[in-house]
Amino acid sequence: MVSIILVNYGGSKDTIECIQSIEDSDEKDYQIIVVDNASPDDSVAVLEAAQKDHNFILIKSDVNGGFSAGNNLGIQYALEHDTNYVLLLNNDTIVTANFLAELLKPFAKYPDCGATIGKILYNQDRSKIWYGGGAVDPQTARTQHFFYDEIDHGQADKEQSVSFATGCCLCLSAKTIKDVGLLDDSYFLYEEDVDYCYRITKAGYQIIYHPQAVIYHKVSASTGRASATTQYYSIRNKYLLIQKNYPQRIKGKAYAYTTLKFFVRCLKGSLKLRYLRMGLKAFRSGEQGKRENSLV
């Protein structure tokens, strides 16, 4: 049994499209768990109505605790109901027919496989790679999507062990979760997947990229690709990631590299200096979880 967890926040249309694509796939031994993260719109009513046509469990959170907290509600439900695997899947994705069967293959192939991830292509241009494997630099905390934004001509078709797997499509064995624990909800949004990958590999498990499992991603449908929310949490949480996971002897280098990288992006216009200042200030003050004050 595979429990597929979708976290919904104001994106019921995307969530239902994702559910439909799962139901159209070849795999049948699964359950879908939708966690509504206290959506501010009519998502709950829409999802409840959709249950007449689609088979899924709906968990309604009273608060928006972020990506980790929402997924943790689903994970806890799944483990309580004796699932074998948990798949964290972004609600703004469309899956291919055999994606789930392919995601499970490395667990049988590698005794120390704790998590798997497949190839992720852009939904708006299905010839282009969004994720073709990934890595996190142990010195600088820089994360990388291999072959990012490249046209897919087979260059990302090698199965391999990776150090970073995005939470967009992360399949975990129940044993891995029991050994590693739940996602860290102090991040609220962004970098929690990097943190979890650190913890998985530190526990002695491999994360296997299996490119035959393919999905399509609408990319930042809920937050906006360069929104204030995206910029703020990405900045604050990168420093938080370093603080939580990097040894003292490397922290200084990682902080310096990260600050320089963000500043260069500000100069190029892909980040706003305002959010760099806000993120740094929040990190220094010890802020974790959801920001209480408005970003605007």
C-alpha cells in the first residue's frame, strides 16, 4: 500500500486534476490523502463535493502550518493505517501512467534505499526538465537540480544515488519515516526537503533518483515563482538549514557563500534586497515557522 499525500492551500482545481491523473494511472494499490491547510477560499467545500466522484481521504487542518506540517498530518494518518510507503506529491503535478510502480522499484533493488524520486518535467513545456536528479553542496548548502531548464533528450536518464530530492515528489518507506522522524515544521515553507534529505542520508539510507518515474509540474502554482512569500522563506530558511545541519567548522563558509549568492541575485534583479534584509533579520532573531507579520 502506498499513501499519496497532497497538501492543498487554495488550489482545489490543481488538486482535483492531480487526483484524476493518479486515478488514470496503472497503479491501483494506493490511497490518496488530501490535507487542506486551512485554505482561505472555498477549497474545503470544493474538495468535499469532489469526493462524490473521486476516492480520497480529506483531512482538514485548523491552521496553515506550512508544507511540513500539512504533510506531517497526512504521514501520521498513513502510518496509523499501516501503509508501506508514503509519497509526498505536490498538488500542482500531473502523473504518468506507470510513475508509481517505477518509484517503488529501487526499494527492491537497493537494500539501503530509504527514498526515491523520479524525473520532473515542466507541465507547461513537457520537453523541458525541472528536476533530473539533484545535489546539495556539503560546504556551501547550495542546492542543485541537475539539467535544470534543459530540453530533455535523455541526458537525465541515468538512475543514481542523489543527495537532494525535492519534496515535489518524494517517496519514502514507512521504515525510513519511523527511523528519521517527521518533516521539520520550523521551516514552514522551503528548504524543509533539503533538511529531510540530510536526515535521511545521515541515518544511512540512500536516496535514489529513478528517471523512469515521470511527472509534470506546474511549478510554484500556490506561491508564485518569485513572489514575496517565495523570496522571504527561501532566504530565511537557507540560513536556518545551515544552522541546523552544518558542523561549526563549515558554518561560516556556508553563511558567507549564501549571503554573497543572495546579494548577487539582488543585483541581477531576481531577488529584492528588501526580502534579503527581512530574511536575515528574521533568522538572527530566531524566527521559525510561519511569519506573523505581513510581508508587504
